[in-house]
Amino acid sequence: DGVILRGVGSLLKAQMAWAHGEFADAACMYLWIALDAAHSVTLRKLRESGVQNPTAKDASAYFNAVVGFETPWEKFFEEDYSNRIRAIHPDNRFGAEVRPQLLADDFYELRHLLIPYFRYLITGVFVDPDAATKR
């Protein structure tokens, strides 16, 4: 599946870019590509299950069901999409910024959830990334 492969490849590139601080912006961009891939695959799964014209809100509900907890987002990874808009579009609805502020947690939190979610999208098995720390 080309979309899954692009998403997983982008996750790998994000990790490699993050290892070099000067490429932190690029690392986030790779994660956003992976996020778009996860969104596309989620919408496809919803369509295959009979949902006609699934929305980002439907995708968020699907993700919540997979991970087993309620996220604070109304739409699929809503906060991460707004970060992407701020970083990629110099003049956007959030206001023009010379250099948008991206914090380390913008990278770590998204990566922390996307890796096990891609595992689920590929295998059908969700492994809680926090399971080891809950013991």
C-alpha cells in the first residue's frame, strides 16, 4: 500500500532528521506527512466499513476507539494539523509568523502516538506505547 509505505517512510525520516537539531523543522514536516497518510488510511477504513463520506471527526472517533481512550480533539489530530498550517503557510489563519514556534513536545507527542497507530493500521493490533510504564 503506497500510502502506508509513504507514512512509515516519513516516520523513519522524521526520527533521522530529529537526531540533528538543525533539522527539527524538517522532522516535524516528515511527521505531518505521516499524519496525512494515517488520516487517509483511516478514512479509507471508515469507507470500507460502510461510512459514507467520513470526516475528520469520524476519523478522530475511530482513533479513540482503537487506542481505548478519549483524546481532546474534535477532529483527527486537530492540534497537529494547526501546527502544520502555521509552519508550512507563512500567511495563515493563525497569523503570519517569521518562524513559527515548534516545541519538542510537538514532535515527541505526535511520534509517540503515530508509531503504534501505524502498527495497528498494518497489523490490526494496537500496542499501547505507555504499557511498559504502567506496570
